[in-house]
Amino acid sequence: MGKNEDSTPGVSDEEWSRFMEQAAQGAGDAPKEPSARARMVTERLRATQGQEPPGWRTGPARREPRRLGRLKAAVAVAAIAALALVAVRPELVIDRVTGKAQAREEAARAGPLPAESTRPTAAPPSLPPDQPTLSEPFRGSPALQWADGAAGIEIPEATAVNGVSRELVAQGLERTKQFLVLANLDPATLRGERPTAALQMIDPGQRQMVDLLEGALARPGRDADPLQVFTRADPARVRLVGDVVKVRGRMTVEPGESPGQVDIMTDYTFVYPLAQAKSGAEEVSRTIVRRQMEFTFADPRKWRVEAGMMQIGPYTYDIANSECFVHDGYLHPMFRDAPADGPVPSGPPRDPYDRSQALQQHEEEGCGTVSRT
């Protein structure tokens, strides 16, 4: 055995040869060269001295692949469910692409319109075509921002007119609103029941008008249709969706034909969401009715009339989305799964929400088309 320069014992040739064989076999006390991964981890530990590298001491790194596997499976299940939902309800995606969803959100945020004090100059703006539902029967309709029911029949401030006192004018305005509510919004009237309370508001001296309406209710027909004055539906066929009818219009006061008389002019549009009465029916079809009616009130001290009673003057009406040439006294809205057997509507489409023009009295009955409901 030789010695090194510092006098420590040296290694003999036999010992060195045995040492090298053991190192080659991975045995013995020979130091092993760290692997590249070991060197990388060591360097990382040196760089993060005093810290706890994730996945090293706490252990989550060993569980992460399984957690990722569960996450991937959950994502896959969610993706399959989403695809199935799109297959069943493609409108969820289509509505986002077409802008319907955004239009709905904007319409929901928009507040109610102010009262209509004068005739509008144009129709309500167009909205993306959208289908009403049982939960949102006014979806896609300008009426969404209209007032609900009787709240849409606002009474103007009363003033003395044509020798009729302010108090009597105010009474006439109140009675006019009451008649319109009974004729177009009362649940019993809408169900097709006889509008007794409304009929009792007509001056008995206007016997011809009373007989005309009574006859139309008893024996409806082409020349005597109660829909000219009253809004009615057959409860065996259709039902009102929810309990809201949207209303928009105005009421004005003008001097009557003679002193001591006032004429109250009304122009209102009513929007009715309807569904078939059969069980499970989900399709909603809106029918829009616009009425222009004139009511005359006279001072009972000057005219032979009963106090608070009205006379019905000229009136015009228009019904959108109801079967043509059917005169049984009821509305007949059209549904996709119940096609009508009557004539095919023709002519240029018109907008039933357009209140910028007065209604025209047509000499002959027609069957036109509408641009939207």
C-alpha cells in the first residue's frame, strides 16, 4: 500500500481495481452520479431555500393527476349535457347569436312608457322576432312596456266644457273608463259571459243601441257581432295566459253637438295573450284589439237623460290575429298546431301596434295580414 503526498495511506492496485468493479455494478460504497432529474430538483430546492415547493412536501402533486382526471371527466359530462340541452332547446344558442337574448334583457330593463297624451307620429320600433311563452307572454312585443290593464286607461284632468261643469265632465270621464274596463278587461266578459254591468251604463233613451247589443249577444252574426264593442273568447277553446292584458291609448274631451253636451273620444289598443284551453297547451298567440269609440254625456238639468248615463256614439274597431269571417261572438286566435280552415289573409301587411293613424271604417269586410303580433 503506498502513501499520498500528505502521508495518508494510499490505495493498492488490487483495492482500486476491486473498487472500480463495484462501482460499475452499482454496489459497494462508490458514489453515484445524480440523474438529470435529481440535479434539476436539487437546483430547484437551492433556488427556493426556505420555501415549500408545491408537490414536494405537501403531497398534492401526486394526487393532482387523479384530480385532473376527475375534472376532465366532469368537463366531458358537462359538455355532453350542454350538447344535449342545445339539441333540445337550440334557441339558447341561437338567441345569443341573433341578439334576441340581449334584446330581451334590454326590454326587461326598460321602464314603462309614459302615458300617451297625443297621437304618436310613428309605430313602435321593431324588435327582433321572438316567440311569447307562458311565463313571458309579451316577449318580443312592444306591449311589454305598456301599462297593465285598467292602469293603461288614464283619465285626463277635467275642465268645464260646452256648458257642462267640471264635476260632470269628471264624472263622464270616470264612467267612460268604467265602461271600457267592463267591456274589454273584466274577466267575466273575457270568458264570454254577458256584460250586464256595461249594458246597464247605457242611457235607456238610446233604446236602439241597447237592442242592437242585446241582439248581438243573443244571436251573433255578420251584421250583429258583439265583438264590435265587447272583447270575448270561448273558454272551451282558449284561455287568457296569466291575468294581465296590456293597454295603451288616450282619452280626450270635446264639445258636444249642442250646449250642455260633451263628447269623450277614446282610442285604445288591448293586447291579449291567449293559449288553447286543452290540457298541456303551451303555445301563446297574441290577439290585438284596437277600439275608437265616442261617448256622449249631457247635463241632466238641460237634457232629458238620467244622471251619469252615457250614449254610445260612432265607433270603429280592428282585430288582429283572429280568424276571418267567423261571427260567433268570440275571438279566434290562430295557433301553429291548429291551422285555420278559413280564407288565406291577403294584402300588404300592417302593424297592429301602429297607433299613428286613425282607424278606417271599411265598407266591406276583409281579411288582411299583419306584420307582427
